[in-house]
Amino acid sequence: MSDLQARFDQALADSKLLPAKPDNSTLLQIYSLFKQGSVGDVQGDRPGMMDFVGRAKYDAWASLKGKTQDAAKQAYIDLIESLKK
């Protein structure tokens, strides 16, 4: 396992222990960076208009299209570290 992957896995564990719950915008950023780092570019169809949460998550992930998985993992790590303070 690469050092980046190990730090990404640690950040994932740390994200569950944050001192305060992030706001919705930050939660979407966490979700999208995690998905881009784990899976890559967005997959599947965009959820329908009545699925507000699913649609917001999809759109946040889609906004990262083209970002490499390694870059997304590093951004995820940096974001979680900034929220731990």
C-alpha cells in the first residue's frame, strides 16, 4: 500500500472523529473528494429532481471530473486535517 493510500485511509478514519459536524457544503466537499479519490470520475445517471440529496452529491462529485485520484486523495487528506483543529 502506498503512503498516500495509507494517509487517505487514516483521514477516512479521522473523518468519523471530527470535533464538530461540518456544515452541509463541507460535507459535500468531503463526499465528493472521497468518491473521486476512491472511484475516479462520476459514474451513473444524475438523480431525478426530487432526490435533492442524491442530486447534490452527484453534482459535487461531477464537479471534480478530470481530477486525478491521487490529487483527490491529497485534497481529502488536507481537508480532514484542517477540520481536526
